[in-house]
Amino acid sequence: MRIAVYPGSFDPVTNGHIDIIERGLSIFDRIIVAVIKNPSKTPLFPIADRVAMIKQALKGKKNVSVESFDGLLVKFSKKVGAKAIIRGLRAVSDFEYEFQLALTNRKMKEDLETVFLMTDYKYSYLSSSLVREIAQLGGDISGFVPPAVKKYLK
Ligand code: ADP
């Protein structure tokens, strides 16, 4: 069984993330969305809420589960039996950091591959930080996030 982890802070999950998950499911037998408990920047949404929003957004979808984790991604991946890490790429600006991360993870665990999926052009501009900013300024985020996130923000 081909299991992949899709790690991120998901603060909050956006339509761009959901698109990556859906497309990942056509390649892998199972995807575990791995929500980082304590990302380097203090998250706006508590971990329980970030997990709950993704679970709701993926309700009814088969072969995908959501978990939170702390510590090294390579350790978490080993624990859940994942063979690959999925990451999304939006623009060249994502590349340098993602490249460094992928090589570091590979150095730590050689049999764990990182697979990059290109964003759909519809979501190429979309980021969680943009959604947080719009929400905090009272703007409408309907077009950017799954309905579950909008409901939560209300
Ligand atoms: P992190 O803090 O680890 O970057 P994010 O939640 O911001 O976590 O993103 C998780 C992954 O999803 C990253 O690989 C990121 O590049 C990707 N991603 C974020 N937004 C989009 C989008 N609009 N389209 C495609 N991939 C995306």
C-alpha cells in the first residue's frame, strides 16, 4: 500500500491544499494529512481547530485521514509507514525552501521520497497567510477556503 504524508501548518486549510490532496489521492493509496502542532510561526488557529477544519472539509472522502504531529517529520512518516512526502509548489519563490527541506529529509531518511505537485493555476496565488489577513480585516474568504473553514470563522 502506497502511503504518503502531506505535512503543513494548515493555518487554515485552503482550497489550494484540498486540490493537492485530491490530486494526491489519484497517485497514492492513502494520504495522511499531517498537521504540524507547533510551526515556527505561532499559528492563528489552535491545533485542534486546524485539524477539525480539515476533517470537515474532507468529510466523506475515502483513503485520507488527518493527524497532528510534533517533532521530526521523518519520524512521523516512519511511524505511519509512509513512503513519500507530498508538498505543493506554487511559484519559484516556494522552490528554494522546499528544495532544502526535501534534501534534508532525504538525508535523514533515504527511502522517503518527496513528491511535488504543481498548484492548479486557479490557486497559484493562494496562501493561508493571505486568508488570515483577509479574515482579520473582515473580508469575504468564501472563494479561498472550503465551506467548513468559513463556517468556523463565522
Ligand atoms: P508550511 O507551513 O509547511 O509551508 P502550509 O500549510 O503553508 O504549510 O502548506 C503546506 C503545503 O501546501 C506546502 O507544500 C505548500 O507549498 C502547499 N501549498 C500551500 N498553498 C498551496 C496552493 N495554493 N497550491 C498548492 N500548494 C499549496
